[in-house]
Amino acid sequence: MKKVIVLVFTLFFIAIASDAALAQGKGKGKGKGKGKGQFKNEQKDNRGEEANFKELEIVTSAQCGMCKEKIEGALGMVKGIKSADLNIESKIVRIMYNPEVVNSEFIRQTIASQGYDADGVEADRDAYKDLPKCCKKK
Ligand SMILES: [Cu+2]
């Protein structure tokens, strides 16, 4: 009987120790890569390794700060996109994405679904109609 109790206690302590190790590991990543337009999803690939991100630039029909927020917000919801930063002057959005998770065509479609042109992909008509006046193409 004593042996069983010792075994249970040993397992219990192992569980606590590994939990603590896990929490420490998580803490290490904090404060890293938290710049503008950085999203916290999909920083790692399926094997748990640091993913190889690709850079992509898409010309949009964005007009103002609201457009920037809308486009960056929508891209932030897409799995596999690490960051998106739209320059309103150039209307170009620069995206870092994991090509194993998402492709450039899907990213353009996402922008178009918000009512904006994305390279050759035309804005979704209904979404464009719903945009505020300041966000419509001049
Ligand atoms: Cu706008």
C-alpha cells in the first residue's frame, strides 16, 4: 500500500514540474515580435518549429485610416498571416505569411471581401457599396 502512495505522489510532482517548465517556455516568447501589425496566431508550423514566412505586397484601393484598420483587421483574422501593415500613401499592404498555411490568392480575396481591390482582384460589390463615403475610390 505504501508503494502505491509513493507512486501517486511521484506522479503528482512530475505533473507539477512539467507544468512549471511549460509555463516558463511560454514566458520566453513574450515581448518578442510584438511590433505594429503583428498578430499572435500561427507563429509556428505543424511540427512546432518556427515557420518560414514569406513577404507579400498587395496594391489595394484603400483611402484612409479607416480602410487601413479594416484591411489589417480582416487580415489579422486569417490563419497563417503573421503581420499586415498598410501604407495609406502608397495603398500597398505588406504582409508576412506562412505559405504552408495560406496562399496569396486567398489573401487577395480576403481584402476584396472587405470592399477593396487587391492587385487584379476586384472589390466585392456589396462590401464596396457598404463602405463609408471617405473609403470609396476617388
Ligand atoms: Cu477609408
